[in-house]
Amino acid sequence: MTAFNHERLTNVQIGLDMNHLRRGYYSDTYFINIMHILQGLQAEGYEFRGKSPRGVAAVGYSVGDVIVEAQIFNRRSPYAVIAGVDVALAIIRHGAGYFEGERFVAGWCDLDVVAVEDGDMTYYNGNPNEVQTVIEIRGKYRDFTLLETPILGMLTRASRIATNVYDVLQAANGKNVLFFPARFDLPSVQSLDGYAYWVALQRYNHETGHQVPPLVSTDAQAAWWGGRGGGTVPHAIIACFLADTAEAMLAFGRHIPVDVPRIALVDFNNDVVRDALAVLDVYWQQYVQATDDVARKQWTLKGVRLDTSGNMVDESLKETGERGVTPELVRVMRRALDNAWTRWNVPNDLEDQARDYCRNVQIVVSGGFNREKIARFEQERAPVDSYGVGSTFLTNDAQTNTDFTMDVVRVWLNGQWVDMPKIGRAPCDNPDLEPVDLSIF
């Protein structure tokens, strides 16, 4: 459930590998050891015989049946956009329980769970005794001990990516941000990653009032929120057309449905202005011959994408020598696009139409963009319409680390909850926690 539409992801979309999940295939082995210990103690009727250094009286305390309160939290400072909660809850719903021989006995119905919603924020000031709980589970520990590793993994990855995306969106000032990290990781993570991007986008739009659309490059990235992947052309197709970008884009216009935006990739020959104008010229020729709205849409150039390599200086900037995609390169491109119509010798009655056609062509930039680079472009007011961002969304360093932890912080003893956290930790709360009906997952 997101904090914005209150609709839950369920296992219908997620498609958990339930058999392996229940048998600990994805769990750190020490959790399997814990499960065997607790099951063995329960089977032999063991009661606690030790002496608690916390001074807790424990007569008749059955460790094998211990009921605990476990809290799940992260410590990303100063904030994190939380994602992956519904996946974690689905893991609890379908993975909690135990095996009797080959028969799995579900344990989810005996658990009490409260959780935040995907898209909620947590804040951390550096004090591990003051964390904001994301999920709290109360129940028999042996019913869910195997689930800690996959739960934390899902939350960690999804929340890290969501927070990284949110940071980039803030830098982009309401401009479109295209999600392009698919090629940098395993295909199996695309749905989770694309969902995390979508959650961050909903958070940003909710806070700012913007309507930035979700733009992903694969169908898998859009699978959990009901979208579709989008895109235009890679460099490879221009190579197939012997480096003739305009001819390649004419083929695109003829063969790709009109609802796909016509965005030309124009850096193949390291002369973005020349190739952008060549595409614009041939598209305008087709556009003015169109006899209906569908044909005009077919030959409307939506944008050009600049993806100049970071070790190259585009022909347009030979005098300045700055490499890659730069604010100045974007400004040069904007001026060239805006004035392209003056080269066409259009009749007087078409001048306004030709001028608008050129000025409506957007500029998309990609290639090594991160929050800092986008902030520079925005600070210098580069006339960018959209940013394509890839591997930076996957960044996991000292600043972006979003690791989650599950701590047992209380045990049920003699009819009451007794604090039992690791020294240096404490039972914590979060006002955004809400009761969860696990049956819907």
C-alpha cells in the first residue's frame, strides 16, 4: 500500500517463490539454526534453566514457544523514502509458519503486524536508540525467524533506490526523470526497482504538487504499478543505417506506432546540432505533407537526446573543450532547434506553424547524470526538458546506505511484555505504523 493511493501490492503481482522461502533457501544459515533450536526445545518441552543478567524472573518460561516483539528499521540519515513494505508483508503472509513433514502449517494468522505504507518517510538523527520502526511483528519467533533475511533485503534495496530517486527528483525541479538502470543489474530485480522509482515519484509529486510522469525503459520495471516501458532508439540502429541518423529516424517514424514519442538520439557522429537538424528537416518535410492528425503526430519530432560520451568534445563545442553533455551544449542545441525553421523557406502562412514545430522539440540529456550533475544544469538554467538517469539510482555508499535491521526488543513473559533489546538498542515506535490485515496478501 502506498501512502498516496492506499492500494496494496499482493502476491499476485509479486510472485514469491514460496516453497524456497518457507524452507530457508533465501535465509542466512544462522536463522535456520535458530529455527531448529526453537523447534527442538519446543518438542522436548524445555523450560528456561538459566539466569537472566537482566534480572528477569522466568519460572516455567518455554523458550521454544517464545513470543517476541520484533522491530524493523533503517538508519539512513537524514531521511529515507520507504519502499518494499508490501513485499515484506507478502513474505510474512506466505512464509510464516513451519513444516510438519512435508506439510506446511501457516503461521501468519497468529501474528500481529503493524507497518508503515510504501512512500512514507523515516528520519534518523544518528542515535540508534531513536529509530523509526517500519514494521513491527508480534508472535512466536519460530514462525517467522526464517523470513528476516529476505524481508530486510527487499526493504533495503527498494528503500535505497526510492530515496536515491527522490533525491534526484528534487534536484531536477519538476522535470521528467527517466529511469534507465536496467542494464546495470540482474533482470530479476527490475520489477522491484521500477516499483521503488514509482513510489519515490508519488512521494515527490504529493509533496510538490508536480505531475512528473513515471518513465521507465522496460515493461518489467512497470509491472507492479500497471505501466509500460518506453523508449526510442539506441546507437546500434544508427550504425545499421551507416551512421545516417536522419534515415534511421525516418524508419522509426514509418514503423513505430504513433503513440510512441519520436525522440532522436543525435550524438552518434559527435555532432549533435548537425544530426538534430538533419532529423528535424526530414520530419518537417513529412509533417507538412500530412493530411490528417494521425499523420501529423507520426511526423512530429518530440525531442532530441544528447548522450555524448564523457571523453568526447562535441563538434559544437570544439572551442571550449568541455567534454560530454554540458549546459553549454544544451544551450547551443536549443538555439539551433529554435531557429531551424528559418532555413526552410516556408510560405508566409506557415511561418508560425514552422516556428512552433521547432520550438516544441524537447531536449533530453543522458550519460553519467546524478544528483550533483543535474543540480549544476539546473543552477545554470540549462534548457533541459528531461533527464535520463541510470546507474546512480543503484548507488550504495556511505551516504546512500539504507540497510535495514530486525531486532527482537521485547518478549512476552508472565502475561506482560518485557523489554529485551540488545544493549545499545531500544524498543521504538513510529506514529505512521498502522495495523495490517495479512489475509489480503
